Amino acid sequence: MSYTAVNPYNGQKIRDFDNITDQQLSIVLDKAQAFYDKSQKQDIQERTKLLNKLADEFEKNTEKYARILSTNMGKLLTEAGQEVAKTSSFARYYAKNGVKFMQPKPYNDLTNGQAQVEFSGTGIVLAVEPWNFPYTQVMRMFAPNFILGNPVILKHASIVPETALAFQEACENAGMPEGAFTNIFADYDQINHIIADPRVQGVALTGSENAGRKIASVAGQNLKKSTMELGGTDIFVVLDDVDVPVAAKDATKARLTNAGQVCTAAKRYIVSAKIYPEFLKALKEEFAKYQLGDPLNEKTTLAPLSSKSAQQQLQDQVDKVIAGGAEILYGDPTPVPGEGAGFSPLILTGMSDDNPMYEEELFGPVAQIYQAQTDDEIVKIANNSRHGLGGAIYTKDIARGRKIASQIETGQVTINSILSSQAEVPFGGVKDSGYGRELSDWGIYEFANIKPVMY
């Protein structure tokens, strides 16, 4: 596996990076274990102070960290700044709440005696993270595990090596102890070796289903706890009582933010038939406002995809979607020329469940739209998927929206807002979208030793 930074806007190579040697990897594991041994005897308050310093580092140098996101994976500079801010907020959340989450919990209604549950670290956690949110994905794993005293070893996506190094630099600038966080540029055999190491107690992956199956298999063979966030085909439901222009604007943003490369992006619009023509017209008008351009230009509204290979993969998927009988309602399916990884936004319809791409995640600015006559039909369409990560429902009737939300087989649902991860709320999926939860108190307990002491 090679780690290379290439600017996806113009295809220009920035830099190659050398893989870690086996000898260097052995040292990394030793230092991580040394941090763990020390952390379990350390006051948690010391680690909360360091998390606040890490948040300070990102906040004080937002432009620096944001620019690396734009040049490594093509994120709009404005969106990159927002990601840096969210990364900082995740650190602040665990700095503020970590001590509370780690407090022993009493259990008094035992048949015999009393008990309290104590929470502590378990050991090294390997984080295998994706390129679409290179800082926030790492922080939402690192911050809760740092509170626990679990060292984190990061294997980042091979196309964003500079962001991985930037996160490590931020940790160093904040004064994080040696071994608490380490980025490595490792190959697949080395990753398997790490998982097999007895000092490693957890594996967290956010990525493709294929990668999830491979990593989960290796973790299972070695009896290691794992969490998997594997993407999805998320829904955006529009009921017949909405303010159509508002819903269309949010629906567009929910699909085209980050060039559509969001696991919880609105990939399937399900619209009440009564307002379908009006909504589709408004949706097309909103899509037309997004134009490809240089992500470093703050006036650009649509970023390129993360890489040339991502562009080619999505083009191949779209070709198969159309060949399978789907119809284009908006956009030009012709490949965008040039060395960059641009992709024109599309709206598709008629994608039946016998389409070869029906169950596949289209990771880019490509939307599907469906009509539904009843709320029951909405639920049926929504649940006709092997995925279940997230979704959104737009309606003026909150009770109606909550009823539909409760019937949808997915990890999280928002009503009248675009789905986005929040530090205070657990995040994760069901079905082929994975298992386990990140963020909130749930995220801190995934790799904790939850130990009852009975007396």
C-alpha cells in the first residue's frame, strides 16, 4: 500500500510517503503500551486538560489545518474550516464530560449485597479511518479513548497522508504524552500483525463494507472487540405538508455537501406524491446553484471527488445504474474531462430493486428520487435496503415524523434538519452499515472495561 498526497482538483502529486518498517512498528507498539501502563495510574483530570489544549491547537490554526483538507481530498475551504471547528468541539466535549462518564455507577437492587460498576481502559486501540472527514473521524475515536487512557494507533486512508501527519503534529503541539497517539503508514500485513498483538484490545473502522468485512474478520479471529461504521444509502423523506423551497434547499445541501462524499448523505429522496412535481422542480433549481471549481476558492460551491479513482468508480456505477433502467432527471452523465476528479451532480429516478446498483452506495453527488402515496409506503421504500445508517424526515407534523422515524430501520434519524454527527448523540448503524457506536457516553464505553465490584 502506497501513501501519496495528490490534489484532486488538478491531479498534481504533492508528496509520497514511506511505509513504516517492522522495526519501527515494534517501537510504536512498545511506546503505546508504556503510555497505557502509565495512564491507568494517572488522574483523568490531567488528560482532560490535554484534550482542551488539543482543541486550542486546532482552533488557533484553523486555516493551516483546513487547507490540508482541501489539498489532500478536495474539501471546499469553507467546509474544511467547519470540519476543523467540529474536530475541536469533539475534543472539548470529552474534556468537559470525560470525568463524569468515568464515575463509578452504583447498582443497589441486587439479590445479595451491593455493587458498583467501574470504568477503565483496556489497552491499545487501532483506528482505521477514511478520507472523507480526515480530522473529525479521528478525533471521535481518539478523544474518548484518551479519556480512558487507551492509546490510539491510526492507520489513515492512503490518499490523505498529510492530514494524518497534521493530526499527529496537533497532538504533539498540544503536549500529548508519547505513545498516546501515533500515526503509521502501514501495509495490510502490518495491520493484521497489529490486530494480532495481545496488547491491542480494540479495532475501530470507518470505511467501505469490503474493508469492514476484512478487518472485522481479522479482529474476530484474534478475539478483539471491534466497531464498524460502513456507510449506507440514507433516506431524505419529504412529507406533503412541508415548506417545499426550504425542504428542497436542505435536501440539496444534504446530498452535495462534501461533494456528496458523506456516509449519512441524503442518497435516496422519498417524496409524498402530492408534492412530488413541485419538490422536483425546486430540487433541480437548487442543484443548479452548485458549480464545480477550485476548493481553495471560497466562491466555489461544489468540490471535486477525493481522487481520480473515486471519480472513475462513481462513473462506472452511474453507467450501470442507467443501463439497468434508471432515468436521468437532472444533470449530464458525461465524464468531466481533465486531470482533476470533478463529477457533475445528477438526479436519477426509476431505480428499481432489480437494478444492479440498487443496493450500492453511490459516494458522490448523485441522488435518487422516489414517490410514495402513503406513509406506510415511505417506510417500505426506506427499509428496502441492506443498509441502515441514518436518515432525515421533513414535515410540519412532528408527531407524524416521529412515528415514521420509529419504524425506519436505521441508526439515527433527524426531523426537519440535515443529519450530522453531534458529540452529544451516539452515532452508528445497523444491518450492513455496521455495528457499535461512537460519540456521547456510548462512545467512551465501547473500548472500556466495564467492571462490576460487588460487596
